[in-house]
Amino acid sequence: MPSRVLALVIFLLCLSVPLHAAEPATQRFEPVTRVADAPLKLNGEGIRSLYSLKAYAIGLYLGGPADSLDSAMAAPGAKRIEIVSMVDVPAEHFNKPLIRGIKKNLPRDEYEAMQPRIKAFSEQVLAIGSVKSGSRLALDWIPGRGTRIVVDGQPSTTLIKGEDFYRGLLAVWIGPVPTQDDLKVQLLAGRSAP
């Protein structure tokens, strides 16, 4: 498949269009992970796909069970979105749909006010260069500190401040206008219940 066509397909993967059902991403995510020395449980997982092409597996880790964006944000302590890429893709094609997803889920004034932080986040994502198949990308919320990006276990040194920013980021997958409706349902499965 020519690289231009593959790049276009990856870009389309992150758009909100009718999709085939997300399938469980079993065996890709541990039931418990640690962020900022706090144990977090896997709340739900799924695969972002468009028809037969699978882009990435994604898992949501929280300090308590959640079935909505509000309950996910209200869960105590740190939070993590973990993504396992299933294709090679330039970071630019990963970044653009994230920013578009934030914009779709925020009121215009909030989105505009968040522009400096969105720009700082985009710069960090673009600095990755490319996301390789099998790479693990985590987006962590660390209370009192901010949002950090972790690529294959290596955390960013600069954090993006504000819980509102992480809420906007999390909304890409579980907000009012999610990137994939059935994936939202799987991520909000509330598996972290004891």
C-alpha cells in the first residue's frame, strides 16, 4: 500500500464515522498499572478500527470504576490512557485527530482559552517523529502536576497543566462526540470495579 494512501487511511481512522464494532484488546493491557506510585485498574479496552484495518488498541486506567466522562474524571488519583499502535504512522497523523477530537468535545470559548496548552501538547507529540507498530504511548494525568506523554516507558519532562486539559483529551474517546461510539462503551465498561 503506498505511503500516501496508508497515511490517509490512518487519518480517517480517527474521524467520527460509522465503524465496525470495536473488539476487545485482550492480552494487550495488564489489569493493573502504576502512575505516580498509585495503582490504577483497567476500566475498559478496545481497538480503534475502520472496517478491517486496525489502527491501535487502547485501554483506560483509573483509580475507581467509571461509566462516563464525569465519573472517569471524578475517579480518585492519577489516570492513564494507554495506546498500543498496530501500524506505523507519522506522529502528525496521530496528533491532528487528537486536536480535532478535543475541539469537537469542548465549548468554543474553552477550546480557544486552551490554545497555548494544546500547542505545547502538539509540539510534544510531533517531537516523537513517528509511532511504530507495537509502540506503547501513554497519556497520564498526575494530580497536582499535569498531563504527561510516555512513549515506550520514557516520560516527557514537560507536563501540561490543568485537569481541564486532561478532561478534553479523555473526551476524544469517551466524551459527547467520541472518535468511535462502540469504543467509548468498551472503555467505560467499569472493569475496575472490585
